[in-house]
Amino acid sequence: MDPDCRLYLITPPILPPGFAWQLAQALDAGDVASLQLRLKDAAPDDIRRAIEELMPVAQARDVAFLLNDDAALAAEMGCDGAHLGQSDGDHVAARKLLKDRILGITCHDSRHLAMEAGEVGADYVAFGAFFPTATKDATHHAEPELLDWWAEMFELPSVAIGGITAANCAPLVQAGANFLAVVGAVWSHPEGPAAGVKAMNRAIAEAAG
């Protein structure tokens, strides 16, 4: 994984019509390291169809395609990996199942959970929420100091998540986040998703100095 801070894109909770085209436009607009398919309330068959439609769009652009919540389905469908929350099954079993694919684990604001994720063999740890977010009910609030501590102590990459925008991301980049996970900053950008990706890339580059 690239040591510099990069964009980690998460899909909207509900995919609008023509989303594959929107995704292609967004990924063509600038640097995106990975795409996480996150459809919390969708039926399994709908998730499978979304994977079949969207994964080729991401992989054709060398963007890692990750599935939220379900390591077994990610392995079955040939995804590049999975992102698991603390309650999303057995992390040890998921690591064995995914073998050489990417496993990311949500660690909220907890140093202990992050170290446990590292021991399990996660490829990255995700901290947050750093800012208020409309995407989910954030019961945990993380501070940039956590990213700084993690970057100093461990080589395992970190993902910052939660209400991140081009306007507020600089402290997270400067604290050592390897990836910034965003939803609304891209998909709800007033000038469209492509402009959202460009704005985030620009903000990351400016913050990195």
C-alpha cells in the first residue's frame, strides 16, 4: 500500500439509477485507492448484483474493490477484500478465508481494538468517526492524536472515517492517516462526484505539503 495519504471511497447507502456510470466518472477524475461497497439494508441478491456491476468498473481502473460486512461473500464473489466491523463475524476466520486478499477492521476510537486487529492480521485499521456524519449513527468519536500515535507506533496503515470533507481533512492527513474514507464528500458534492474526487485529492495534496 502507498505510504502517502490516499482516498478511500465508500458507496452511497442506496445506489441511485445509473450508478455504475457515476462511479466510472468519479474514479476517472483522480486518485482513488479503493472502493468499499456498503449497502447495509440491501438483500443478498441485490448485493451480488451490485458486486457484478461495480467490481469490474473499479478493478479496470486498478482500484481495490472491498465488500462491507461479509468476508464469505467477498471471497465467493472474487472481491479484492472485505471491511469488517467489530460485530461482523469472526475476524480470525475472516483472515483465513480471505487469505492474500485485503482485510480491514473497524476499531472506532480504541487503541486496544486496533492492536487486536493487527494481531489478527488485518491489512488496515479504521478509526472514527472524526466528524459528525449523516451516513451512520456514530457512537464513537476519535481525535487526530489517535492517528498520530498509531503512525508512530505501527507500520499497519490506518483509515480515517466519519464526516470527512475537503474542508476539514487537513488535520487527519497531517496526523498520519494513510487513507481518508469518504461518502458524502464525493457523492453529494454540488458539482458532482468527479468534482468531489478532485476536491479531495487537492485537499490531501495541500495538507501533505
